[in-house]
Amino acid sequence: MRSPWTKFVNFVRFPPLNWLLLCFICVIALIVVLGSPSLNTVDPATSNFVVPNIYKSYRKLREQAANEILEIRSLSLGGSHLRELDLCGKERENYVPCYNVTGNLLAGFHDGEEFDRHCEVDGSGPHCLVRPPKDYKIPLRWPAGRDVIWSGNMKITKDQFLSSGSMTKRIMLLEENQIAFHSEDGVNFDSVKDYSRQIAEMIGLGSDSEFLQAGVRTVLDIGCGFGSFGAHLFSLKLMTVCIASYEVFGSQVQLALERGLPAMIGSFFSRQFPYPSLSFDMIHCAQCGIIWDKKDGAFLIEVDRVLRPGGYFVLTSPTNKLQGGLSRARSKIVFAPIEEFSHRICWSLLAQQDDTLIWQKTADLNCYASRSKQEAVPLCKEEFDAEAYYQPLGACISGTTSQRWIPVQNRSQWHDQYQLSMAELAIHGVPVEDFSEDSDVWRSALRNYWSLLTPLIFSDHPKRPGEEDPLPPYNMIRNVMDMNSHYGGLNAAFLEAKKSVWVMNVVPIGTQNTLPLILDRGFAGVLHNWCEPFPTYPRTYDMLHAMGLISHLINSERCDLSNLFLEMDRILRPEGWVVLRDKAAVIEKVRSIVTQIRWDARVIELQSDSDQHLLVCQKPFLKKL
Ligand SMILES: *[C@@H]1O[C@H](CO)[C@@H](O)[C@H](O)[C@H]1NC(C)=O
Ligand SMILES: *[C@@H]1O[C@H](CO)[C@@H](O)[C@H](O)[C@H]1NC(C)=O
């Protein structure tokens, strides 16, 4: 007989009630655990349900239950290392570390740099849990949540909302506590659909449903307004990542994430994006507020860096139809310096219509050599490209020596969605067997995780959900972050299983830099140092996943784990999930932290690999009484 795959080990979160009540619960829990009938189990190799070996587990369960009693007792005695953390004050409801503009100004940053990310200025914040605003409501599920959000979840006023300008929006206020987005209405040219069709036509396509065939799969939307352009492109199977500066009120990034659209805080006033070169097929800026010809073209050089060869830069200027005749003259002033500079970096103006201009980056390396000496922006030395983690803006052209220099138009010929061809894997130095094994592992891992995402596992009578228990609905979660994403295998497994999620694939610095591979699969991804806060607003992810991240951090980065878990708690939505997979000893170590931040949690042994444990957690919806 096969041994059971999983077993639930102890460990429930106990609120600091009076000890009599606790003792009562302990007794009940003990009875329940000892009396627990068969646990349904899954064998990871076959994913078949197998009959568990009740008697073998029985003694172990009893021992664990006994251990648990000890722990509960120390909790009720107020063991200081397990004290639950307090909720932060109201002023931290929308706390985003590293973006303290007042502090940055005091530290001497100016000329826009005060809005950049400066984690060193902020120091480590107070040890408390960021709580949701009073009127916070759990967001609606995808796709309903894409079109209707709770206004109480955002730091935004209705006046601001109505007056903020973005041409890629159609909005409508429904009721007192909701904001509805209406991207599909057909009122003349301002609808997002028409705008997207216009762009497709300008690059020579029949309609925007041809973007994929033309090699346009990934879009970086700088300053995305309400994210409606990305939402529309998403329906055409394009991955659009919204990036915008930190904003205190009415943040575009917070809004996009609230709607379930990929987004992160980022700017490039002085430093590069945390993406490698040659990352995106299209870069879009509609009224994104950047003065492109400033800093000797450094902003355009940065766009060029992350743009793939043959990719498109779409710029819609702030001039608009309301200004009538003036608009033409103004757009000349706005566009002329860019047009001049674009020759120096081998872009060509493809089309101009109304207020929208589209340039195309060259797909021909010979172009760079053919520019005249005095006007040419030089090519970068190879080393410059190594790892783009908030490096200073460059003054040279990147990526020209990369094996990833492949025109977007060429890629479309060999593509089968998010899989990679042998040629592409060879470029990344990844053996085909490694890659397909990784895909298989994640396919089966996801099946296992998915059945665990249920409050059943936290009940007094914990059990592995069995065939008789309904699986969570496909759209239970939407915004997922894989904190240590390797090849993006979890992301691929989600898509294959037709779950409603998108994944922010984070590649921690200091690990093998697989981000170029992840981006070449058409996924969203970013480099990140997990000793620092992640550039996002509170309550923006439904699920965080990390395999092996904690042991990596313990071994190499040596940063404060409790700060990391506080940060995870900050970016997680109430009722959101955390799945950690790591060495048993490491999971043991983080258990006490998880108790302090009040997550419900279960340790799950993997029978297939006794050295590895899962920790499945859910963040409760805490409100200040
Ligand atoms: C921002 O920095 C200022 C000045 O250093 C400080 O007084 C303030 O408390 C900081 N705000 C936050 C939210 O940390
Ligand atoms: C792209 O495709 C064209 C036409 O098929 C081919 O001539 C060219 O060499 C390809 N470029 C690269 C970098 O693969």
C-alpha cells in the first residue's frame, strides 16, 4: 500500500481569549484530532486518491496533538515571542513603504526624484499590521470585479474620479459604494475598443484581433489611467502590465490591481525599470505625463532598452480634441523633439493619426552602424546588460549583442502560446528535459494546492478535502504573485488549468536570473530583492506563493524574516492565501511568525518528500473594533 501524501499537523491560530476558554478549545481539539477519521490523501505521482493508512498515522497524530497542547499552553501564558501583533493606526491604511515623499525631500531628492523608490530613506516601519479601511469589502470575483469595484477600497474621491483625465476610459458611477467601468460602450472614438482598433490599423493590421499573429503579446502601459486599455487587450489574450509612479490619491496602479489587472508601482525619473532589456513587444503611453525629450533623451533610451526589436512605441499626447485648432500646433511642439531623437536610436515613425503617434524600433542591427557618427547614441558594452535592478538610467543602446535579439515579427511564426520552442530554450541555456519536467511538476503541484484552498483545512476537524468536497471555483482568486517563480511553471499550470488568474512572476535577486525566459513566455515578471518591500499598494494580491524562497533568504540574504512576513501581510487581500513550500525546518521556523501576524495556517507534510513541508495560510479579514 502507498503511504499517504499529506497529513495535517496541528497548529491553528488562537485569539488571546481568556485561558478557560482556551483550555476548553484544547480539550475539544484533542478529542477531535484523536477521533479524526480517515484523511483523504493524494499521491503526487499519479494524482489518484489513495486509501490512507489510518493506523500508521494515528500514533503520529496523537504525538503531534500532545505537542500542540504544550504550545497552546505557552500561548495562553502570553509567551512573549508569540504575542500577536497589533493593527496599525488608520493613517497606515494605504501604507506603501519606500515612497515617503516628505522623507525623500528631506533627504535631498528633488526634480521628480522624490517620487522615486527610496527604501533606504524609509527605514523599517513600525511592527504592526496594515488594516483595511472601515468600508473595505472583499472585491468581486473575476470577471465581474474587472468592471465594478467598491469605492471604499480605494483612496479616491468621486470628484477626483470624475475630473481625472484619461482618454482610454469610459466610466459611470453606479451606486453610492461602487464604481463601474464601462469600456465597451460605443460612443464615437473615445471607446477603448475603437482606440485599440485604431492602433492596430496604424501598425498595418486589419483589426486588433491580429495583434497576436503580428507578434504583439506583451505590452507595458506607462500610466494606465483606469487600466481599461489593458483590460481590453486582455480579452484579446495580450498581457498588459500597468506601471505608474506612486500616487497618494486615486492611484492608477491600485485601481488596476483592484480590478484584477496586472500592475506595479514604478517610474524611471532616474533609474531603470526592474526589467531586463528586450522585454516588451509594445510600450504604450497615453497622457502618461512624461516629458520625453528631457534628460538628453534618457527616457526614450530606457523605453528602447525594454522594447524588443521591431516592437512599437505608442504615444498619445495630452492634446485633445477640445482644444481644436490649437491641438495641431501643440502636438508639433510635443512630438518634434522626439521625432528628432528617434532617428538617433533607429526608430521609425510608422503612423500619426489624431493625437496618436507610433514609432517602431528597428529589427535590423545594421541600422545602428549606418547612423552618422555625431548623432548616434552609442551601443552599450555587454556587461551593462547584466542585471537591471534599479540601475541608473543609461546613455547607450542595450541588447544588441543579446541572443534574445529577435524581431517580434519573427517570433510569431514559431509560437504556441506560452510554451517555448527548442530554439528559444537553447537561447536561455535551458535543457528541454528540464523545462518539460518543470512543467509536469507544476501541473501536479497546482492540482494539489488548489484543493487545499478552502477554509475546511482550518476547521477544528481538519482534513484534506476529498472528492465529495467541491473544489474552489475557477475564479476564486485573480491576482497571484509567485515570489520565487523560476521558469514561471506555476503561471503556466494556472493557465493550463483554466483558472482565472494572472501571475506576477518575481525573480529574487541572487537566484538564477530566469526573468528573460519568463518574459519571453509572454508572462508578467519583475526582479526583486525580498529584503525590501514590494512596489505595490496594500491588499492587492489574492494569493502569494513561494517555493524555496525562505531558505534562500536565510542562507544568502540574511534579511529580517518577520519584516518579510509583515510585507506579505500588507500586500495580501483579506481572506487571501499564502502557500509556502520549503524545508521542514524552515517551515517550522516561520510558524511562530505566522501566528504573530494572525494568519490561519496549516503545516502539511509531503509524503513524497519528507524534507519538504507546505505551509498553507489564509489572512483573516481583521477589522478594528
Ligand atoms: C515620512 O517621513 C517623515 C520625515 O522623515 C516622517 O515624519 C513621517 O512619519 C514618514 N511617514 C511615514 C508614513 O512613514
Ligand atoms: C526574421 O525573419 C526574416 C524573414 O523570415 C529572416 O530573414 C531574419 O533572418 C529573421 N531574423 C532573425 C533575427 O531571426
